[in-house]
Amino acid sequence: MPATLPTRLCAHGVEIDQSPEKFGFLHESSVTDDMAGMHRRMEEDGYVYMRDFWPREEVQAVRDSLTDQLRRLNFLRPGTDPDEARAIPGREVGRAMGNPLDQKDARLRELVFGPKLLGFFEKFLGGPVRHFDFIWFRTKGPGLGSPIHCDLVYMGRGTHNLYTAWVPLGDVSLELGGLMVLEGSHRQAEQLKAYLARDVDAYCTNQDDAAEYASGRKWWDGTLSKNAVAIQQSLGGRWLTSPEFRLGDLMIFNMTLVHGSLDNQTDRIRLSTDTRYQLAVEPVDERWVGEKPPGHAAAMRRGRVC
Ligand SMILES: O=C(O)CCC(=O)C(=O)O
Ligand SMILES: [Fe+2]
């Protein structure tokens, strides 16, 4: 744990209240075969955070591959060590959709789709599993973190018995800005009912702007709130993060856990990926599978009378 917390921590420009009843650290679980224990944690917390799930060197090799790509694509400050991932001011790598990093990177795929993680999910879910083919790259330079949301609104067209794996591809300090989750929010289904029933690629055919939504000129981005303090006031719970996410850590969470990320107060790029896992026999959200997953493409828009 850091000896002192940074004076200010912000999420989307809003300062987090760091008093002990509003802010704290994630529960850390050890990597075990005790699946009953893991299920209890998932039920109670909506997440399981495991330190040292992979050997550090294995994840470092993935980081090397991605920082090398960033260097070749001219996203790193010339003359600096690529491992430090120093950003060029004003030059953003891009969001998860359309991110220039390679979806087919062999080392990364071995990490997030390889036998170790799939084997874990097989035990955790109790049967053969599949993963979404799409990899969400987070390459967050200085500035705002990810807006607060639940994953369900982006990927809820198949089974909801679906889990996200958030994998830090580098040590992530509080200043660099990692994942943060709202304690107990996965149990707020009643309060979040209207939000959780939505789908970012669905629109109302009986509204004036239906054609703009159908074509993709307009799009709801799935944000639950841009104000971490206000949503905390309405849902309760502390904002939780890690004092330092480290190479080798694995964080898994469910579809209804409210989360976002801290703003990046450094001059470096925070690298992580998130990927998804489910039982193979259950229905899958077609937007995220296949050789070239369509994602939020216009063909995936669904209109209905509201
Ligand atoms: O890493 C981030 O900034 C956001 C991650 C996220 O939303 C997710 O893993 O589902
Ligand atoms: Fe998310």
C-alpha cells in the first residue's frame, strides 16, 4: 500500500472523496482451486481480484510487444525507453474501438485466450467456455479515464452469465489511473433497472431521430454517469481500486458491477486489456465474435418501438 495517497484522485475530472467511508482498496484473493470461495466472492463483491495470476515475465513479454507496436506507430516520445510508454502530448492512441494495436498479437492472445485463463474460467463456470474474439485495448494517455458504466449495455445480447477479465499490462499506480469499481453496485439491479435494460446499439424507431441512430450518426455511448461523486451518493458504497495494479494481476468482474477508471495524472500511457468469457453452450453476443467482430457497426443496430 502506498505510504501516502496522492493528494487528488479524479475520475473524469471529478475529484474522488478519499475519506475512508467513500474510498478504499479492492479485496485481494489468492489464486486457488477453491471455486466455492471464488463464487462467494463474486456474489458478495461482484469481482475477484487475484495478484500474481501469471508470472510477471510472461506479462512483461506482452507489454514489450505492445510498447514496440506503439513505438513503431510513433505514439511514444522519441528518445525515451519504450517500456516507460511516455506519451507525446496531444497525440492520443485511441479508444477501444478502432484502437491501432494488433488484435492478433500472438503473445497477447496466448495470455488472454490461452489455457491458463480459459482453464480458470472452465473451473469457475463449471463447463467448456468460449471467449469473445474482440480485445478491448486501453491505451490511456494523460487525461481522463473511462466514464462510469456497466459492461452489460455493450454486450448483453447473449448470456448475462458473462465475465470481464481486466488485465494490467504494466504496473499501474494510482496516478497512472487504473480500474475503479463501486462497492456493492452489482446488487443495485433494482435502482439500475432502466439503465441495465438498455443496449448501446438499440434505438427507438418511433422517435424523430431514429434515422440518425439507425445510420450511426448518433450513438449513446453507454455511460451511466460522468460524475463519480454523484453516482456514489445515489448508489452508496466506496470507490475501490488497487494501491498498485501489477504485471501478473488479474481482475474479473460481472456484467452489472459499476466501474470506470481513474484519470491519468502522469505523462505515460496506461496499458491494459479487457476480454470476455462465458460458457460455450450459452448464447453469445454476435457483435463480438468471428474473424472480424462487427462490434458497434451500423448493421448491428436494432430498432424497436419504444
Ligand atoms: O480500463 C479502463 O479504463 C476501463 C475498463 C473497462 O471498462 C472494462 O474492463 O470493462
Ligand atoms: Fe467496462
